[in-house]
Amino acid sequence: MTPLVSRLSRLWAIMRKPRAAVGNGHRKQAASQEGRQKHAKSNSQAKPSACDAGLARQPEEVVLQASVSPYHLFRDVAEVTAFRGSLLSWYDQEKRDLPWRRRAEDEVDPDRRAYAVWVSEVMLQQTQVATVINYYTGWMQKWPTLQDLASASLEEVNQLWAGLGYYSRGRRLQEGARKVVEELGGHMPRTAETLQQLLPGVGRYTAGAIASIAFGQATGVVDGNVARVLCRVRAIGADPSSTLVSQRLWGLAQQLVDPARPGDFNQAAMELGATVCTPQRPLCSQCPVQSLCRARQRVEREQLLASWSLSGNPDVEECAPNTGQCQLCLPASEPWDQTLGVVNFPRKASRKPLREESSATCILEQPGALGGAQILLVQRPNSGLLAGLWEFPSVTWEPSEQLQRKALLQELQRWAGPLPATRLRHLGEVVHTFSHIKLTYQVYGLALEGQTPVTTVPAGARWLTQEEFHTAAVSTAMKKVFRVYQGQQPGTCKGSKRSQVSSPCSRKKPCMGQQVLDNFFRPHISTDAPNLNSAAQ
């Protein structure tokens, strides 16, 4: 028997295994990352794990069961046990050394441990691990306890959070810390249910992560990485953000979580999705659960069918063949693509186009009292986009240049008094993308030379030196705007109006070490829409 025929025969034997029904569940989806749970206490254990007796059905699951094939579920306790064991063994050998994991592992106080996990989970929502590391380290050095954070000002929080994005996360984190200190006696809620119920900004995913890692509650979690792993392991091709699919994924997560090591298990599932079962180029040969992966089995089956002409309709394990009724399979409009392999799972709905907006903003500069230059910043409202952060005076974009200059000058004079209109110069533009908005800034500059510096400004405005600007609570977009302004000053590099921010003079190429680090951590970028997480912005 040739090696090819032998291999095909083995594949054929695997695919002829009989189908079997399995338990199921319900859930949702959200943000991501890991902490450690070796010191986790079992004093707050949640409901017993349903893995050994079959996951308990929720009311809505009775309705969902009719539209879900057992093919997308786990067959029995033995299969669940094998999945747990393989995943945890791999995690023990391959997990990355991250500061929040070390802190959660070493911290003996349960409230401080939960706080450390909470901070990491909030920061890691929609943000790369490589970016979060320094922010997390600085945050925990400045505010090592809930009490320290509760006593901080929002200005301090925004200042440290500046550049991390999704700024409402920091504000809600502080609101939650104050509630714990002022209303809960300084003690974190011990279960996922109470964490989500009592703390502002804590959704289902974050609550489950804190409860499992810090307190040892056997509760599953689903973030973007876990959703991808589960979709591939059970060949779920439908959009994971849909209600039915997200419920199914949460049910699978609850069925699989290891009651003896829930925190480690949840982190292992996230780690697998972040480093091996990645969105575009998964490393299937390194996957610890590849033998249980239906997506990989589907790839092998397609290869078998393509290389070995089969007659008749063989009894190959698959889901509801030729019926098109299963709501977890690949949608009929997007059939199997041989070139994608396991990346066929899952298929996501196309994202809504970003809302496009335009604004005009001006850097107003005057000589400083002690030499050097000062620039004017004003504070944004305490609600809405970039709430409470500082920015250059800005107005909504006007269709004509004349109206634009008039509106911008009026805004500047509101903060700094009479100004020479003839000195207002257009410098270029900056395009910055937020989670749901593509915002184009038309950048202007106005230098006050040869006149008495403005020393008093209304509340909500301040003059800062350039050095102070770089450490202030300003958004990444405003830093881009300022780089355009700097590029137009004498002695600095200039470029076209559109390319100021990304020109070689204004943006340094990362060093080789940084490039390696960025590439290593890149898979942790969450690709899930923010509305999948009740703790999102």
C-alpha cells in the first residue's frame, strides 16, 4: 500500500465515525486577554460545571435546538476531557510571560488580585498586548490598589490613559473602583453575575474573566480569540456576532471550562486564539487540539475528495448535508472556499462603513513668559467622544474656506480674546479613525508674535509648553495634528499636506527588536465589533 493510499484510508476511517448528540448552551461575546489564577480561591464557586452531566439547558435553548446539528457540539464527556487536558498541557508549556499574569499569580489578597485582573482585561479590550504592557505597568505602579485609583482625579486617569484609545474604558474603570471603595466596603464582588450587576462598564466577558482568574469560579468566557477557536473546533461558519451563534459559543465555553483550573483554562483558550489559531494564517500543525478540530477534518475531507474519486454518497460525518437548514454552518451565500482552508470558519458579516466627519482645528501659539512657546488647549465635554480630554480649539468643517476661517477665528477668540485674522494659516490635514468614525482634521496654525502674551483664559482652557503637551491627557489624533504643525516650523521637515503625519521625517521606523515584538503580538488584535461586548465603549 502506497503512503498516499494509507493516509487516505486513515482519513476515510476517521470520517466514517457515527454521529452523536451532545449538550449545548447560550451566551454572547466581547474583548480579550489573560491573567493568572494559581492562588484563586474556591470560596466563591459558581454553579457546578455542566461538563460531566451535560450542559444544563436554558429556556431559549429549547427553541434553538431544532436549528442546531449535533455536528457542531461536543460528543460526550470523554471528548470534553480530552480537549481540556490537551489545551491546559499546551498552555503550561507555551504561555507567554505577561505582567498581569505574574501579578495575579503572586498576589495573595483576593481583592488586589481581582483588581489587577480587572485592569488588564479592560486595557486589553480592542488593544494589542504589546501596547498594553507599558500602560499596565505604569498604571499599577501609580495606583496599585482600588483605593489608590478611587482617590485619583479623572484628569490623572485620562493623562495616563492617553494614547491607549477607547478612553471611556479608563473613566469607567475608575468609576467602578470608587463604587467598590465607597459602596462595597473595598471588596470586589466574587462572582461573574455580581461583578456584571454591580460594576459600571463590566460586561459578561470581563466579569467572567475576573471571576475565573481571580476567584476560581468555573465560568466560561468568549472573546474574539475564543470565538474563533470554538468556531473552528466545531466547524461553525455562521457570523459569530449573531444572537444564535453567540449563544451557542457561550454554551460551548461553559461546557468546556475546567472546574479545577477555570482561570488557566480561559487564558489558555485566549492564548490559543492569539498565537496559534490566528485569523488569517493559523499554525494548525502546532495546535494542541487539532485532533478534535472539525475545521481541520473538513480540510482533510476536501483534500481526500479532490484526490480520490469517490462513487456514490459515502457516509461521511458532516452537518445536515444538502439541506441548508443548519444556522451554524457556512451561509449558502458563502460556500466552502478551498483556498481558505480552516479560515473558512467563521465567516463574519461585513462591517458597516465608518461615518465620515470633518473638523477644523488650530494650534494657537504664543511666546512663553520664561522663554519658549506655549500652545492653547481646551477641554472636551465630560460625555461623548474623547470625553474630558484636552484638544486644540476646533469647529465643525464649513464648506467654504472663508466661512471656515471665520468660524475657527471666533472659536479661538472665545478662549484667548482678540486675534489677528491675517495670521491664520492652513497647514494640512490629518485623517484619524475611531471605532465608528473617520474624522478628517483640517489643521491651521496661528502664531502670536510681537504682542503681549495672554495670561488669563476661561475655565476649561490652559496654556502648555510643548513638553507639557506630550504628557497631557490628549488623544492620539491631537498628537498627529501637532506633528503636522511641527513639520511646518522652520528647521523641520516639510511634506505634502496629506503626508505630513506619515512622512519619513515625522514618523520613525521601529527598530528591529520592536518589529519582532510587534509581529509576535500582532494576532491579539481583536477583530470583533465593539457591540459584542457590553463593556465596550
